Amino acid sequence: MADPRGFLNVPERELPPRRPVPIRLMDWKEVYEQGDSAVLKRQAGRCMDCGIPFCHQGCPLGNLIPEWNDLTWRGEGRQAIERLHATNNFPEFTGKLCPAPCEASCVLGINQPPVTIKQVEASIIEQAWQNGWVQPAPPERLTGKTVAVVGSGPAGLAAAQQLTRAGHTVAVFEKDDRIGGLLRYGIPDFKMEKRHLDARLTQMQAEGTRFRAGVEIGRDITWSDLRTRYDAVVIATGAPQPRDLPIPGRDALGIHFAMEYLTQANRVQAGDAVADQITAEGKHVVVLGGGDTGADCIGTAHRQGALSVTNLAIGVQPPAERPAHQPWPMQPTLFEVQSAHEEGGERVYLASTVEFLTNDAGEVRALRVAETEYVDGRRVPKAGTEREIPADLVLLALGFTGVERATLDEQLALPIDAKGTVARGADYTTSESGVFVAGDAGRGASLIVWAIAEGRAVAAEVDRYLQGSTDLPAPVRATDRALTV
């Protein structure tokens, strides 16, 4: 283990400081300052190297967390990144974007704050890039088999890298003009600067992965043609269909889905000219939805110069401490203060939007909101509690309902399940031979760590389909779910 008395000598949890709010609102750079190596070593030393490391089970990737905590504490950075890369293709993505279910499962968390696993992970890969330890790993031989991966988010990229390293010729198709999916256009730079994504894409290209941006499968190339051209196809398109709010006034101008807003903001930061950009500048902004996407909208609106930002959530405010019905080692639902919430605005819980109010020009001017009450297990507006909240811009961050299915239905006739995602077996297979599905497209909207885990797992199944056997690791089955007790 690392420091045998580390968890006794260092009971507190230490994280790198965030840049001061007034300063970070002036740019789009990541909010965290450079971490102190001494603090990092102390935190890695708190790992107890448990006899049964529940952090392994909490992490869908099965990351070897006690091993690289120990190596970090000992200053063995190069060995630490080797152990980290053994289970995770993109630790810089998870180290910045994953909500860290491993920390909720940390045994130390039973009676102390858990080890800062996510921060240790981020520091290992950062040191590796700085020291040139991340190098391309091209295959020693080619199999002659070809694979098309549709979608270039974390699931598609993980599948592509694994299959390329196994010797297959892999082409990744992306309908947008740049590779990266939601990593590129859904995640604001203040959470993850795009240089991290670009560095990985450069590595993957050097390994032999081919990228085809600006190609929409189903329109530019039919799904049936793609299946004919390639020996196997992996559907990793995500579940981008947004959940709407069909209430009176929904057709008013100034009401937009969150991803439309975030995509435009990311394009502008990439240097693109966006005509008629949706912007929060000089506006009263209301964000509906209390999740990560809503927080991304809040941080973006602050940087664009919003007059005010109000975040409405229909449910109750989560507790600050682990509730009794979500005991360790489950992932608890807790009240979270993300960096965007520190930057201003108001968060309102038990708020049910009942109507969008408009001005004479048909533009949204306010929301009529009522207090939420629970009736027979349903959340409904409580009569007599209505009030108005001014709004010039409303952003719907209410989650996602499944895949874009029009061309899939027409050209492949793949069954769609009750979640609105492509039906699949435990081995990621679909009803069409040689066609596999992974990530949100088969699982439903989920965490980035699940997407990478499923990308690695589907790669093993595709390799087995093409070769008859595989040496690739498969961390999760398509039926796996988060840890429960």
C-alpha cells in the first residue's frame, strides 16, 4: 500500500483551488489551478489498499486505483500511467468530467471523506503528457478486417482505439465538422479545454485510426451501404434527442434546447462564425434542469454576460450528506456545488414551470412557475402558488430521450427499446449481423466513464466476431448497471 498510516495522519480531503470567480469569468480556460504535488502525494497516501477495494467495483472501467495511488505516492509517475492506461484509454477525459463513482465506493468514505481519486487520476495523465510518456501504440500487424465506428464521442473513440490496436482498419464517422462528439461541442472549455481532445486524436491518427468528419451516416452514406463496405459496424451515436417541455407558450422565441446553445458557444470558442448565435449577453436567463448540462449552461451564460441566471429544478433539493436509503458503497444523490454554481445566479428547487409568457413580438418574457407537490407519487404544480420569473432566454436541460432513429428505422430496421435506444444483447450485438451498439446509443444517456467502458467492451466483442477470439479486455457487459447493495 502507499502510506500505511496515511488515512490516519491525513484525515482531511484536499483539492486544488479553483481560480477566483472574477478572473475565470473573463475567459474560458479551465477553472482549476495547478495542483500542489505535495498535496497530491498526501492524498494518494490516504489510500488504504483495502483487502476488497470497492473502488474497483464503483468504477465501470475497473481502474486499478490502489495500484496507481501507491505509485503516485512513491513518485513513480511513469509506472502509474501504465497502470492507468491498462484500463482507461482517456484518463484526461474522466479525470476532468467523470462524477467519480469510485470515490462514492471508497472504503475510507465509510467514516472519512474519501480519497481524491479523480484528482490523482487527472494528475497522473497530466504528468504523462508533460513528460512525453503518452506515445502512439500502432499494431504490429494488420488483420485485413475493416470496422466502421459511427459517432466520435467517448464510446466511439474508445472502441476505435482498441480495434485499431488489435490490427483492424478502423474508420470513425462523425456528422459534425470536427471529431469529438459531445466532448467537442457539448462540454464547455472551462470544464475541459479542447487541447486534451486534440492531443488524443493526434495519437490515434498516428496509430492508424482514420477519421471522417462531416459525414452523416443515413444521409451521405446509407446504413446498408456502410454495412456492405465494412466487415463490422459499431453504432456509437449517443442519445442526443432532447426531452421537451410541451406546455403553453413553448413556441415562443427565445426558448432553446441546452445542447443547441452549448454547441454554438463551443463553436465560437473554436473560432467559428455562428450566424444568429444564441447568446445570454444582457439577458435574464432561466435554465430548466438541475443536472450537469444545466450547470454547463449556467457557466456559459455567466461568461457571455447574462444579467441574471436562474436555475429551476422540479424536484427536491438533494441532501448534503449521504441519505440512509443510499448507503455506502452506493453512488448517492447529493447536493452539488459545481464551479458554475459558485459564479452566481439562483438555484430554485420544487419549481414546476406551467407556462411560458410572451410579449407582443412573440418572444418569451417570463415563466409562470408553481411550487411542486407530490400527489400519488407524481410531481404536479401546487394550485395557488404561481408566480412569474422574468426571462429573455430559456434553456431546456431536461435530459435526453434516446437516439436519432429516422434513418436507422428506414435503412436497418433495428428495434428500439423502451428507453428510446437501440435494442441489443449483453454482447452489444443488434438484430443485424455484424452491427453492434455501445455507449449512450444502447444504454441511454449516462456517464462518460460508462461510455468509455462500453467502447472498450464492444471492441472486444467486435474483435471476437471478426477473429473468432479476442485478447482485448471487456470491462462491462451491456446489461451491467451501477453498483447497488
